[in-house]
Amino acid sequence: MTNHLQLYQTMLLIRRFEERALAEFSTGKLFGTTHAYIGQEANAAAIFSLASPDDIVWSNHRCHGHFLAYGGSPYRLAAELMGKSTGLVGGRGGSQHIQWRNFYSNGIQGGFTPIAAGMALAEKAQKTGNIVLAFIGDGTLGEGALYESLNLAALWQLPVLYVVENNRIAQTTPVEQAVAGSIPARFKAFGIETWEAATSDVLTIRDVAREAVDTVRNGRPGALILHTHRFSAHSKGDDTRPRELIAKIRAEFDPLTIHAPRLSATELAHAESEVSALIEDAFTRAANDPFPELKTDY
């Protein structure tokens, strides 16, 4: 059974990894870009505490938190960000395009949702009992491919859970300027059952997510809509929000601050020490790894 400490450690691991990744960009060690999950850690910690090891995961450009909560290696993820041969996909995928076991990510908004539906169809046909978790954001709600896949998921009753992490801003566009009507209604129009939560409390999210995951595992598609907050910029520095607003949401909606009072001082210190050592080892080892060899194979 997942306990309070495990949930906190998962969230702390995500927070410290993302903080280190953002800091490393200024050193020139990382390539491409990155989209930090800071502020949304409770979503991943709650959902992956309920997932089964063989469930399939489709993530997006903001994938680091999902991957770490899934049980992925911070070292191999750091190596991928640095373009090293020891990275998850040999240093060629970068921050947004990673794969390990049944975990996949893609930076094209909505582009993977038909694939997620297809994989859910395969799991249903093979009667594995596994489900597909498809993580999207509020910005993806404007993509046509999403609605085509929702139609098929509903028609064929596919075991796919669409997790909408509505962090209220798509790059620099507030959700009020981009999404008309009700987000749950978009799924209900296809007859897809929805669950909704507007909190950064990992325990509350876990309670809501449990019902959603159980329903989908019983053979019906579902949508879990999590109204959340990201504290960092969209990528490394493109944040147009007032600093006062960011400070306010940090003060009110930090999932670590909300969950920490449930742990003892000893548990908090142990978690910080263990996670700090893990992050330091991951980035130090990755920095010393070789780059991939350039080959041309035909």
C-alpha cells in the first residue's frame, strides 16, 4: 500500500529533478528545451500509485514528472537531456521524446491520442486487463485528432483514461482565451464518463483517480480532469504571467507544502537526503558519459 512518505518522496523527486534540469541549462550541458512539471507533482504521484506495472502510458512535452512517477531512472533521463549514449533513447530524443518499457512521450499536442486509442484496442482484443493512460493538457483541447480518437474510444469502449492536466495556460495563452464551454462536456458529448478535481492535495487527487482508473480497467473509457497549476515557465523562460500571480499560486497550491504536515520531521529529512543524493548521482554520472557515435546505416 502506498503510504504518505512514498507519495511525498515521488513528488520531491520530481521537484528536485526539474529544479536541477532548469539549473543545468545555464551551464550548457543540456540540449534542446525542457518543460518543467513543477507545481503539478501531485497529479503524477497520485495516478501512478494506482497504475499497474503493465499499463501503457502516453505522455507529452511535459513528461519528466510522469516518467519519474512511473518508476523511471533519473540517471537515464538526465543522460537523455544531455544527449548522451546512455540516455533513454541513446541521447537522440531529448526532453520530449522518450521511451522506456510501456512509457512513451511525444511533443506534438494531440498527435499521440489516436495511437493511445489503438493501443487500448489491442489491449482489449488481447484481454490483458491493462489500460492506457493518455496525459494531455488544456492546450490539446483544440486539436482535432483528440476528438477523432474520443469518438472511437467511446464507440469501441476502449480501456483508455484521458488525463487532462489543465494548468490554466497553454504556453502563454490563458485557458479562458482558448477553451470554450465546459471541459468535462467535451468528453460527455461522446458518452465518456468524467471525474474532476481542482486541488493540489495528492490524497484528494488519489481518491478521485482511483474511481477513474477502476472504471477504465473494467472496460470503459474515461476522462480525469485535474485543474492544476504550473509554477515554472512553459519551457525555460517564456512566462508572461505577472510575478505576483506566480508567487500567489506557489504559496497556495504547492503540493509538497500541502502534504508535508502529514509526515514527521525525521521522515521529511530522510526524504530530502535520499532524493538529493539520487539527483546528484544522476546528473554527475550523466555528465561524465560519452556522446553517441555518429553512424550512417543503410
